[in-house]
Amino acid sequence: RGGDWERFQLLLWTGSMASVEAPPPEVQATQKKDEDIRSFLMSHETQRGIPTVAFIDDVKDFLEAKKVTVEVVIGGYTELLQQYRAMDKRLTRQKANLKTKLPDIENTLDLVRLLKQRQDDEEDMVTSYPLSDVLYAKAKVRCDGTVNLWLGAGLMVEYSYDEAIEMLERNLKRSQDKLVETDEDINHLKNQSITLEVSMARVFNYSVKQKRLEKAAETSTNPAS
């Protein structure tokens, strides 16, 4: 039994080795060519990681120069289109988060500035705070020069008014810049998606035209009796 088990293990081992055996050279060459053409379609200048799609002016010349088929080019464009769609979803979520975050930062900054102003005037501040959705209570806030701010993940840190204002102004500027950058990326992505879809349609239409010409030539060569 021990010998049978060892032979069985050997068969499993050799079978697994055969399953990961490298493909034949001609298959590797085809895979390499496919990777090169896909790289060409999406390896141009990028804007913060967004590939700029290549527009093919002359489909026939391009296919002959690169020695590739229509199917390979369409496959490359399809991969890039899927990548664009994933980026669009991520950027849209990022923009929504920023637009939610900015008013919170602005309101907090205004409040800390008010606290500092009251401290400079040596005045306390009376405010209302919610006990429930419809119930509020009044409280007197002693403006002693410090404030606690939520930083996220259940973390609260105490700052002086000046430190809090400096930190909030920095975060506000960073978030505003990020929102502008995100809008630019979304617009760039839309432009690239349009260019990609137009290029893909041109390649597809060229393929349809060539097949019709081939069919017409075949019909004229072999007319029906």
C-alpha cells in the first residue's frame, strides 16, 4: 500500500507540473504581440494615472504596420474601456465624499473662529445642542482657548484655537484642491472614453467593410450556376 501511495503522489506531482508547463514558442509570440498592441493603445501620456487612448487615423495602415488583427485591437480597446469605467466609478465616489466633507470643515472652521473671537472679547458663548431629533437644550460654552476635534476612527484631539484654525484651513485648502483635481480627472476621463468609443467604432466598421468586400470578391470569383 505504501508503494501504491508513493506512485499516486508521483502521478499527482507530475500532473501538476504538466499543467503549469510553458506554452509553445508560437503561442508565447502571439501573447507577446497581443500585450504589445494593448500597451500601445494605453501607454501614452497619462493624467494622474488615467491612460490617454491612442486614436487610429488609418485602420488599415495601423493593422499592417503592427501585424495584428482587428480582434486584438478591439480586445485592447475593450480592456481600456473597462478600466475607464472602473476609474469613473471611483472618481464619482471620491467627488461625492469631498462635497460632503467640505461643508463640515467649513462649519467647524467658522465655529472655532467664533470661539476665538469670543475669547478675545472675554465673553462666553451660549449655544443650543441636540438631545434628540426634535429636542434641543441651551448650554454656556466657556471659551478657554482649547477645542476638541474629531479626526475620525473614534479619535478626538485637543487643540488650541490657533492650532485648530491652522489645521482646519490646511485641510480645507487640500480638500478644495482635491475637488478641483477630481473634476479635471472626470472631464479628462469622459473625453478619453469618447475618443476610445469612436476609435473602436472605426476599427469595427473597417472590419465589417473588409468582410463585405471579401464576400463580394468570393461571389464574383465563384458565381452561382
